[in-house]
Amino acid sequence: MFSMKRSVLSLAVGAALVISDATACTTIFVGENASSDGAQYIARNEDMNPANPKVLQVNQEKVNKDTEFKTNLNKFTYTLPEKAMRYTTIPEWNDKGQFRFSSNGFNDAGVGISATETIFANEASLKIDPYVEDTGIIEDAIPDVVLPYVSSAKEGVMRLGKIIEEKGAGEGFGVAFIDKDGIWYLETGSGHQWMAAKIPANTYYVTANQGRLEKFDMNDKENYLSSPTLISFAEKNGLYDPKKDGEFNFKKAYTKDDAKSDGYYNYPRVLVLQKMYNPEIKTDFKDVKSNDFPVFLKPAKKLGLEDIKAGLRNHYENVGTSPYATTYPDTTKRPISVFRTQHSHILQVRKDLPKEIGNVRYIAFGMPTLSVYVPVYYGPDSYVEAYTIGSPQADNASAHWKFRKLQTLAMIDFNKYSKIVQAEYSKQEAEFAKEQQAMEKEYLSIYKTDPAKAKQLLQDFQNKVMQDALNTTDKLTNIIMQDLTNSVNERYRFKGA
């Protein structure tokens, strides 16, 4: 997700250890008619620095005293409306004591956002209309200048699009919006050009650090939006020739596609997900040479929450090339679930339920293959403290470091310890699902007649599942630590009297 130009974080642990930021995210959308439960989903692995913690926040409704928003990372500013509605986020807490990269959340109007999937425009479009790196809008700003001020997913696209046109995009990105009426996805094509499409309700969509939108119909405002000069700009500057190219194709006109780098880094992730959800696809995973994947696909069977989790946890184990299965990893193809994943999120919208329980984020801290998805409802006003604190220095209190310590230990012998971790977390997720069902049934029976009691019921449930996840993580950490202690002892056992 994050651009390679971002600064590096230095951690003093004996000698200085420098971990560079990385460009990486994987995104999955599922429309309501493609899902097994009738819900809609937007989901993403957020990959950057494994030491920088993500923290959960509830941002209450407020009147902006200072209406000018400023980012932490460049000189982008933007005048905000006076009133900001309540919204949730999961920002990063960095080594400078700043909250940034709010990433995802819901607002009081029932709109959700996932920002962003890092993508890249092609050299030709950027030569004419380069990214406005110094003052343009960047990932750090998007959720906080858009989410508290929009009442629909489509309005979110239009607000972000207007900002891109006025201020420019400081980097390439794709941003997803979701509400009860559907899913919209916006991609940048250059410094000031963009397009967005509404995901067909009977399809799913997957992407991995590349622009993938193609079709654009300027006359169909119900399903497509764009910068006003999207096609004319491309035609005027030689990015699109209607006589030679035929129907306008956004990806061909604006998007970077480099088989040498994308063939290693991006194509395999898209293909493995499409093969998971459409096993009839025959393309050889070991020989992917182009970004010619279908954009929107009908799944072979309807997809549920567990299918999305499995996709985000995938490390090519289903195609026999997992980089974590051997002592010397196969690094020829970059997998979906990587150790540097800061967190993984799945936003679920169930439009027939009140937003307090109908809009749920399933959050896995750290590497999702070795983590547990905790249901985080929109309704609660607070979270267990461990999920709201942390720093780039390891500690014993934050949820981030509890999960990260376990994952670090498990990666010492992935083949052995991943099975233990996954079995325990799988059991816990099944327990969460049963508890959610019971809680939601009770909530629905009382929320109209006794809203205070219903709110407390939801808050108590939220606290319980969060604490249960931490307790299980502590237990697993101790199991692996004990086993590693015994292994080290056996390795250095000096026999004798």
C-alpha cells in the first residue's frame, strides 16, 4: 500500500536496525449477490512496517475549530466542513508520536472506506500530468478528509475525486467505498485524472498494487464516475487513439504494467485469488506474464466471510510454492500474507440490520496467516485499552506487540508452529461467530425499547472478544516459548555428571 519514497524507521536494538517501507497491499471486494450471506465486503491487507503499531479509534462527532486539515507527510492542506460526523479508524502510531494512515472505518451515515491500495500510473501519463508529490492528497489524509463528511459511497468517490482535481494526487492509489447500496472503487490515472466504477453486485474483484479498472461509460453515471477530462485528456495527449484503440480502456491509457516487476510482485496474487474463487481457471500459476485477468468475476460458488479470510491469509500454500515452508524461502513470487502486514481488515455491511451491528470490521493485527480476526462493531464507543496504545518499541501492554511477538516466534519454525497457532485461532473465530449470533439476536430484541441496555450489551461483547483474543495470544506465545526453550536446551545439552 505505501509508496517506496516514504522514509525509513530506525530502531535502536543494539546496532541500528533499519526497516524500509514497502509498497504492498492486496484487496478483495465481494458484492451482495456474490456473497453467501447477502452481505457486502471490502477487504485489504495493509502491508508496511511490522514494528509500527496500528491502533483502533472512535472519532466522535465534532465541530471543527480549525477547518484546515494538514498531513504529517507532505504539505497537503484542505479546508474541511464545519461539522464532522462520528467515524471509526485504525491509524498507525509512528516513532514521532503521530497518528497517521487512518486506513479504514465506518461513519454514522453507514459509509465505509478502505484507503488505500497503492497503484502506479504509466510513464506516459505521468510525464504529462505528474503526481503532485509536495502538496497533493496522499494516503495519510484520505480517510480523515473524506469519511466524516459523506453520506454515501458514491458521495465519497465524488468528494475524493474533486480533491484530486483541485489539489492533485500526491501518489497513485485505489480507494474503496461501501454502503448499503453497493461498493465503489476509485483509481488514479495521473496527477489529476481518475475514474471510479461501481462493483457489479453479483461479482467479486481482487487487485494487488496495480490499476485494474478498464471499462468506462461516461453516460452511465449510476455505475461510472471520473474526472471531467478523463477521455479527452488521454486523446489529446496520445494516451488513447479511438481510431486505433477502439473503445476507451482506462487501464491501457493510464496504468503501469511492467511484466518484469509485476510478474513477480502483483500478477501472482491476483491469479491465486481468482483460482481460489474460480477453480475452473486454467492459467498456470508459475507462468503468469500479463495483467489480462478478468476485472469482475462471478465466483464458482458464493463467497462468505471465511473465503475472504482464507484469501487474505493465502501464502501460496494451495499452489505448492509457500515461501514459508522451507528453511530457505522461495522468493520468486511475493505472497499475499507477508510478515510485514501491519493489519488485515474486512469491512462487512449487512443492510437489513442497524448500523451499530450491521457494519462490522473484522480486524487481524499483524500477519493474518498467524493472527485472529476479531469482530469490531460500529456501535461501541470504546475498545479494550491494549488495542488503542503502542509504539515502535516493543512492549508488554499493546495488542500490536502481543500479536507481533507471537508471530515472530512462530516464524522461527513456520511448519511446526503455524499449525498450533492456526488451530487455536480457528477454534476461537468459530466461538466468536456463535457468540456474535447470540448477541445480535438479543440486541435486536431490545434496541428499540431499551437502547441504553442494547448499547451496553454491545459494548460488553466488544470488550469480551477483544480480551479473549489477547488471552489466547498470550497462551500461544507461552506454548511456543516453552517449546523453543526445550529445543535450545536439547541443542546445547552438555552431557556428564
